[in-house]
Amino acid sequence: MPAVWTEWCTTDSGCPTPYRGYGSPTILVNGVDIAPDPRPWGPQDTGDGPRCRTYMGERGRLEGTPPVELVTRAILEAVEPDAV
């Protein structure tokens, strides 16, 4: 399967409105956040700058990137929904 992705800067006027409130890094597969809950932030106000995002990693520690297993599961579910 070829790797295809789009990166968005949430402060760029060309960024689609639904994506402007996400922290970095956020990974969407087919437009769906791979780790939707809990979101550790409230709605982003107009004029707010970029924000960081954390994920729950191994042993309950906060990490700066989502666990590989979470990314893998989201991709597999998108490709073969009945296989996961």
C-alpha cells in the first residue's frame, strides 16, 4: 500500500476548519482522529497559536507521539474493517 498523507499547519488559512483545533501531532486516518478521547484541551479560540498534544504511552506515561500500535490498528481498521 503506498504511503499517502497531507500535513496541515493549523494556523494556516488554507487549513480546513475542522482540523484547526487539533494539537500536534494529531494523526487522522480517513479523517478520523486515531485517539479521540480524552482530549486534554478545550476548544481553540480564534487567534490561539499552535498547541502540543500528548498520548498515553506504556506504563501510563505521557508521550509526545501516539503508540505505534494505535496507528497500526487505525490503518488496519480503515483497510480491512472486519479483520481487526
